[in-house]
Amino acid sequence: MLVPELWLCLSFGCAASLSPSCLSAQFRRPGDFILGGLFPFGKDTVNLTARSEPTLLLCERLFTDGLIWALGMRFAIDQINNSSSLLPGITLGYDIYDTCFEALVALQPSLLFLTRNGTTGIGVLCNYTEYQPRVTAVIGPHKSDLCLVTAKLFSSFLIPQVSYGASSETLSNTELYPSFYRTVPSDKNLVEAVVLLLNQFGWNWIATVGSDDEYGRVAQALFLSMVGNDNICIAFEGLIPTDLAEPSAKKQMEDTVKLINSTKVNVIVLFAFSLPAQALLEYSIRMGLGKKVWIGTEAWMLSDITASIPNIQSIGTVLGFVMRTGTVPGFQEYVAELFSSVQQEEFCRQSRELSSLMSTEVLDTHCHQCGHVTLGDIWPMLGVTTVQPVHVAVYSVAHALHRALGCTSKACPKLPIRSWQLLHFMNNLPFDVNGQSFRFDQSHGTNAGYKLIFWAWRDGTLTYLPVGDYDQSLYIRKSEIQFHTADQKEPASECFRRCQPGQFRRIKGFNLCCYDCTDCPENTFWSSSDSISCSSCPQHQWAPARSTQCHDRSERFLFWDEPVAVALVTLMALSTALSCVTALLFLKHLQTPLVQASGGGRSLFALLSLVLLSLSCCLYVGKPSDGLCTVQQLSHALCLNGCFSTFVPKALEITLVTEFPRCAPRLLRWVTHGRAWLLVAASLLTEALLCFCHFHLGPDYLVADYESLPSEVLLVCGTKSWAAFALLHGYNSCLAFACFLCTFMVQTPSRRYNVARGITFAILIYFVIWIFFIVIFATLRTVLRPVTQICTILATALGILGSYFIPKCYIIVFRPHLNTRDYFQNPTEEEPEEDSV
């Protein structure tokens, strides 16, 4: 076989001297099984708008890609017929027709394919199981619009139809189109790739344009439904006409370009076939749209129609996705040899004889312009046009026939196979083509992935430069893309800047891309890029303003090493030391009149209670727990009761002597000497019972407070039952109030020490402190709450010490001459005065 360059030279040399070739006769051959073909040989239907009679529709211009695709089908069938293993002994025939990119044109051969084999009529039957149409399967058409029409026809007969270019997602519905297959990915996969491309370059303010056909409308609708979830905003969306001969087409194009220009976008996504895309690009150049980034698809990016637009380089940067396909080995040589053969008379005669066996009088919508096409006319596009999808489509039917017939590697039985019987084998089984494995998925499509193509201009020549790949994920070699900007870097296309980490988008108006960047408030964090809200931190975590993550909260309580804790512990030590020194002093002078008048041994018990009360402050420092919280209130109440219970006998004793002198001799023995300890014990026992009730009704418990402090969890003791709290401390208040009533009106001669006055002041101090304590304790929920409790305890202890015990210590130490029986005469030793009449 001669090399393609030699065939090309021969073709150029012969084109001017030879008569029209017989290339038009190469698209019909008989065989054991006929495959129908629907290919766009031409474009621009000439008599569609003025058509008043159902006459034949013709196209006026050749579409080079459609011719190459049809030759690809012919090449694949010739390969299969020459194969000794795929369908040995079986000959595949073909009957290929022009669709002219028009549904009305495609319907005519489609109806012909449905006619009963050997006739020109379509049988109307209740059951088409045994019906044998003219063709076994159909290859094509290319456009989704045409497939939506033809697929319903072929699906009603369950004739396998394999498209090599229809990508509309609508065709993925296998319930509506059970016999439709395609060897290209769905538009859904393409749109996903485009969205990833926009995200990688940070373009979120774009225009999108689609052709007003099935492909453009569905692809754009899919695109619009996806970009909303990726923070990409559409500044303009529109459709452009596919029929440029319409009167309104020019105005629609001009309006589209003006509106795009008014949005100030730098990125335009175009879903259209080559002719509408050509028109839009021409208007963009003519109207001075300026350089933009155009994101395209295979439908127009690889077309010589768009690439040949005058001054096309001025549109800017062109990026887009084309299906990842392999080459078809031997195809270019096959085409070159065929173009040489169609100039030979003998070859043409044999071709016409074979075509005549196919009932040529039925329909003649083959390639009318092909007789004047030379190899030089199609050679520039021969290496660019994707032929593999056609090749795979033909082989998918051949492999299904191989399995349906039960072929071996040496022979195939010649059995009558109905078209619908092939569907089972096409649905489930993979097949190999040129060493590559293919399989139809659940939606009857194949997905080999995409290549990202960049239009690279070198010395005025366009090169399709692969700069990335997409297969579920997108990889881009950005360094190979030279954008139209001055620094050849990607231009920005944003309505507003992207928010910084820790900021969220506050939408202004109705456009998602028009927003203000606002800092995330405290305890919220920025969870994702360009988020429209901040996420709240979990309860156990916190975050500062404008944060990108949450941090674990640290525990907050009254630490031992805090200055305030150190000060309180020092004060506690002072209170404890004073109580101990006072107790030792009282113990040393236990038998003196002063100590005996103060209660004697009961004073030592009161001082011991004050020591324990002061030491109980340690329970409030350090990390609290449920146990500590329970013990805190119980120890406070019991220790304070121990002190007050010693005041009760003395207060009753003073009252009996001063207010009830007649009854005093008879009752004093119950509140003095040894029997006074019974009152102390009874009081403590009562308080112990109340502590038991408090424990069962609702003891204090550990509370983890996440609200009071911004970055810490506050561990404090909470009051479960205020009734139990009131019951526990209310008894001590009642004792204190009783002592106050018994002592506050007592008057003593100036020559004697007033014991009642010390009790009165001690009780007054207690009540003042607790009034403030209750108010603060009920409302305060910070680390100062245990500080308040410690201060209350220490103030109470020091108040009792300062008002009742310290003055007596002063007399013992500094004025011992007053420590006499006369000055501290016990009320029981005084002779009671007669009641006044």
C-alpha cells in the first residue's frame, strides 16, 4: 500500500483532470446482516422553509466531518468482513444515508430501515417478535435532536441504535429509549468536568451560552443545576439560534454579545455545535467583545468551521474538553486508498453493481456532493476528526452478532437473528476493539473520560494542545496554558473577591456572587471555601472571631495558685489561727470568771466549730466534683450550727434572768451547766437530720457551664433544689434569730461586762453577710462563685471571732484585772429582782 502522502499527491494531481468520482456509490453494500447508517454528509437544508409539498429535502454544502465519520463506518465493516475470527463466514452490509443535521431528513431513511426486509412497507402487527426489518441495527445519527426523534422509532421495534455523538442526558433514560446506545459520554460527565475547571481557576462570575437545540438546552440546564452547589454565579445565560436564516437570528446574536459585554465577565462557557458557535464568535469579533476565556466542547472546538473564522485569534483563550479517544490504526491509509480507487472506472463499475442490489429506487439521500470531493479537501480534518466512536459503535453490533449467532473463531452458523435479540448481548458483555475494552453502562453509554484542549497558535497555525485530563477528577498542566493576558496567567472572573479564611459570604440582593465578606463570630468557624455561613463549634469546643477551626475548651475553676485563691487561703489560715489561739487562751483560763461567763467548755466547742468552718474553705478551691459539691454545703451548715448551738443556752439563760426572773430559778437548770450540752447536742442532731434531708432532696452537683466564659468550660457547683438549700441553712438562721431576740434588748450595769452584746453583734454580722451572699450566690455563675462562698464563710467566722471572742481575749491578755467575779458575774448568781407590779 502506498503511503498517505503519495496518495495525497496523486489525488491533487488528478483532481483537475478527472471526471467526478464514484465516492457517492461507496455507502451501500449488500450482506447477510445490514447495518443502517445516519451521517451528516451535508448541512444547510435548501428548501425547508419554502417547502409546501412532501418532496425530497437536500443540503447544499458538504460537511467534511460527516463524510469522515461515514468512511469510518465503512472502514470498520470492511475490517470485520475481512476478519477471520469475529464473524467468519458472515458478511455485514451497510446502507448509509445523509441526515443533513435535520430531523425531517433523518426521518426518511429511518422509516426505510423499519420496512420489512425485501419490501418498502412497514408491517402493522400486534407482535413484532418475528418481524424482520430491513436493517439489523443502526449506527447514528450524530446530534441529540435527531436521536430523540429516531430513537423512539427504533425503540418501538427494539432495533439497536448506536450513536457516535449524541450526548444529551435525556437519552440516558433507558425506559423511554431501551434500544438506544452511544459510544460517547453523557453531557452530565462533560458538565462535571467544566465545573471542576472553573473551580480550579477560581472563576465564579461567568456567562453561559447554549445553542437552541437539544444539545445546547440540556447541557446548559445541567450546567446551571450544578454550578449553584459550587458557588459559581451566572452573570448571563442565553440561547443562540441554530437556524441563522431566521429574520430574528441577527438581532438575537447582537443582543447576546451586548449583554455578555455588559456583565464584565472574563469567562464564557459555550455549549453549541459548530455552526451556531461560528456565528456567535463572528459577532463577538465584529462587535469588539474583547479577549475572553472561552470554554468549549468537542461539538465546536475541533471543527474547521470555527477555526477558519477570520481573526479568530482575537477572541482570547480557548479551552475545552474533547472525548478521550484513541486512533484507529490504518484508517488514514484506507481513506487515501479509497480516494484513489474511486477514480478508477473498473472499481466504480463494481461499486455501482453492488449498490444496485440494494434497491436504489427506494430512496436516494446519499452523499450527492461526494462525487466532487478529493482527498485534499478532507485531509486537513482527517487527523483531527474523531473516528473511534463510529468504529466502536460498529464493533459493538458485530460482537453482539458474534454472541447471538454462537460463532466460534472459525465459523458462524447462518441463523435468522432478529434485531431485538442483540440487546441482551449488548447490555451485559464487554467487547474489545483494537486491544481496548469497552462496555455499555446502565444508561447504555460509555465513558472513556475527557482531554482538556487548549487552542495554541504557533506562527498563525492552530494546534490542539492537550493540557489536562478528566476521569472522575480533573488534572491540569497549568504551565502549558498561555492565556491572553499580559503575563499569560489566568484572568480573574469574579463579582467580588474571595473571602479570606475565617470569613463567610453575606449575600447582597439576589445574586449569589454579590456579597460582603464578614468575619465569623466567636464560637463559630469557617468550614469550607466561600461558605455562606459559619458553622457552630461543638459545645465542648470554642473558637475566636474569624477562626478556621475549633479548639478544645480548657477547664476553669478556682486554682490553688491563683492570686485570689492564695489570698483567700491566707485569710483562711489567719481565721483558723485566730480561732486556735483564742481556743488555747480560753483553755488556759477556763476556770476564770470571763470564760465561765462566756459559756465555759461550750466556748471551746464553738471555737472548734469556727476552726472547722474556716478549714472547710479548702473544699471550694481546686477542681470540683459531685462529691465535693455535696460536702460543701453540709460542712458549712454543720460547722456553723456547732457555733450557734453554743449561743442558744447562753441566750436563753440571759433571757430567763432578765425577762422572766420569777421563772428563772426553776428553768435555769435546763440551760446551764451539764444540761446545756443537751441543747447543743439536740441542735446538732436536728441539723444532721436536715443535712440528711438535703442529701436526698437535692444535693449540690457539678455543673459544666459552657456559656459564661468564651473559651473555657466553667466547673462550678450548682444548686439542684433551692428548697433543700433553704431547709439546710434556714435552721441556722432560725437559731441565730432566736439568739438575737433573746439578747438585743438586754441591758447590763456599767460596772459589769455585757455578755449579751457580743452575741447580738455576732448575729447581726451573720445576717448582713448572708443577705449579700444569697443575692450574689443565686445570680453569679462565674469562677467568682466559689470565691463568694469562701468570703462568706471567712467573713462569718471572723465576724463571730471579732464580735464575741476577741474582746474577751483582749481583757484576758491586756486587762486581766477585769477578769473578776464582780465584773463577769454570772446571771445565775445574781439575785432575781421582784417583778414590778
